[in-house]
Amino acid sequence: MPVLNIVGDHARSHVPYDAQLQSDIETVARNVSPGFVRTSQSTAELCRDAVDALTAARGLPGQVATLILPADVSWGDGGQSAPPPPLPQPLPADDATVQRIAQALRSGEPSALLLGGLALREPALLAAAKVAAHCGVKLLAEVFPTRLERGAGLPAVERIAYLAELAGVQLSGLRHLVLVDAKSPVSFFAYPGKASDLVPPGCQVHTLSAPDQDATASLGHLVHALQAGPARPALQPAARPGRPRGRLTAPKVCKALGHLLPEGAILIDEAITSGLMLSALTAGAPRHDLITLTGGAIGQGLPNAVGAAIACPDRPVIALVGDGSSMYTLQALWTMARERLNVTTVIFNNASYSVLNVELERVGAQRIGPKARSQLDLHGPVLNFVQLAQGMGVPAQRCSTADDFVNAFQRALAEPGPHLIEAMVPESLSGLKRRILPWLLRSLPSLPPGVARTLKRKIAP
């Protein structure tokens, strides 16, 4: 995504004195914006520097650009305006690439399109779904897409699983994998005795559209080359789950969301293990946008909700956040209250970094001592998010039953401004594993013989 950082610095005449806040900002900035870092040296050139930074940020693919402004450059006289940069015009895939991929898809061999970036917006999704309907190929999405348009009336796309074992099942048997603004799939971590490259042996990887190309136009050219224009894309039918009842659990929270999700909602998903059922239970809800993690890092859910609510003040924003990940950026709640942002935050409180507990066992840790285990739980004391939210000006309610959660969620959607719902969903690691495995097995329409036993052995030892 294009991001422009503007960073203040000491006046140039003050730098030689090594004042308390003096630092090497350029070196720090290059870690996150290697493509463009510049310290503006004069007021006269300041606007030109800003235009250059914007041009870099909005290039293809979008990137982070950092412009450092010494105080005297900012307060000085003599600034000269500069015209805004033109929007970049990406090119589609060339004819030879399109024809080569069309030939591979005509072969009848098991194939899939892996979509990411701008290929997960409606025009590209519809074109990809035409290809899928015409050639019988699978539609897959990156594990954590930047933004996915989904819901009733749009093509359904199966996201690559976070767990490498399940991703391997999803990709098993493929002979052709076509990347459209997406990277070739790899596991998130290295695991003892397991491959990092998730592409199955014998599968050829093709790149239809790189991130600096026009994904929608490239898919359109592929539709034309395959003569797939008349094909009818498979669209997700409208369907909602029923109202959940009884003791509150993480799947029941997801069920309530599918039951009540409003049209045009922006769904921020940082629920981690608690959101395993979210995709299935909201697939047929009214159309909405899904924003997910960046590369598996946690802590961006609440800031993402702030950004989405500021960008789209007429749309409801729903942020689903784990208790551990919320603690990285909890101060975003104060911003929501200050700006009266229409954000409903759901905190899944299971008093644990559940996903890290799962990963600890998956890397082969057989004996986990109390000190190591204590690093991954949130007991002693258990966090009280109702009090934390209220202390920052956000109305909040704690829920332990499905009925209470549904009622609280309905009130939050009906009232403008920020709200927080603390969903009490305590769960042990063994309980988590018992819940993950059935979900994994239900997530795929069919499994080859022996796959269930393999998953049980690898994921839930």
C-alpha cells in the first residue's frame, strides 16, 4: 500500500550539538522504506521533495516513502509549489504470457489461480471466476490479503490456510498454479522435517500479473484468450447462520457476526485462533470488505479500524481482535472515542496467546516448562477490557453468553460512535487443538484417503 511518512528533525544548524533527541533517522527509516528516504535540505525544494516522495509511494507496487523535514526547512520562507504527481498507469501482462498461461489452463490438468492485492477486488474477481467456470480451475487467495471484497453476489475465494499442513492439502495435486498479484505460497515458519515451499512437486508456477502490473486487465486478456467471456461465474448465494444460543464460544461470536453483519461493513480480522470459523460463517452475508493481518504480524487490528473508519465514515467498521494482540495498540480506542469513529471492537478474551502456544508445539517442543508457558499466557492478572475501554471513553460490555453478545452487537450497530464488546471465550490449548482439527476437516469439500489421519498426527499430536 502507498504510505508517505513525514518525519520531523532538528534544525540543520542544531545537528552538530548532538542534542538529546538527535538520531540517525535515515538509517531507521530505510528498514521500512528502502525505496525512498530523503532529508529535505531547503525550503525552496521542499514541495519538489514532497512530490518525489508521493511519486515513489504511489508507484507500482505501492511502497512506504519517508520524507524527513528539518525544523528550519519547515519554518523557513521561500517555498515554491510543485504540481502533483500523475497517477501511475500499470501495464497488463504481455500477449506471450497470456497465451502461455491460457495453453496451460486448456490442458485440463489440475490448476488454480492464486489471487492477491488488487486481484481481490470485484472486477478482477469476476474475471477470475469466469476463467474458473470455463476451465474448471480453483480460485485461491493469499493467506492474509490486504483487502478482500466478499459476500453475497461476489465470487467465493478460498484463502490459503495459515497452517502449512492444511495449505499442503489445498494445493495437493495441482499441476499449474497461476499467480495474479500474489507471491508463490511458502510456510510462515520453518518446521523440523517439513518443507518451506508449499508448491507441490511437479506443479509449474506461472505469473500472470506481478504487483507492478494491472491485475484486472491481465485477467481480462486471459478471459479473452480462453474465449471465456460467455462463462457464468459462480457467485456466493445469500445465506446467514441462525442466531447463536447458550454459553459464549469463539465460533458462536463468528456465528453472531454472520447473523447480523450489515451491508457495506468493513471487517478487520485480527482474531487469530478465535476467528477460525469467521470466513465460513460470513461467506453469504451482505457484501463487505475484509482487511487482514500484514504478513502475520499482530497489533495492527485496532489502528486498521481507525484508518478504515476515517476513510469511510459512512460505513460500519467491525474490528475482531485477540486479547494479546490488542495490547500492542490499545491506545487506538482513545482515538476512536476522540474522533467519534463508528467502530465496534470485539475483543476475544481467552487469557492466552493461543496461536503462539500452538506454534510452540508445532516446532517440536515436547517438554514445555512453566516459565516458557508463562510467556504465552495472559493470566495474573487477567485483563479487563471493559474497564480499559471505559477509561479511554469507549462504551463497553463484557459478554459470557451468546444472547448477551447478540444483544450487545445489535446495540453497537444501532448507535453511532465507538463500542467495545469483551467476549469471554476461555479455552485451554488442548481444547483449541480439539476445535482446530474438526474445523480443518470441515474446511475442505473432500479429502483424499488418509489425509484426516495425517492432519491429526501432524497438527494435534
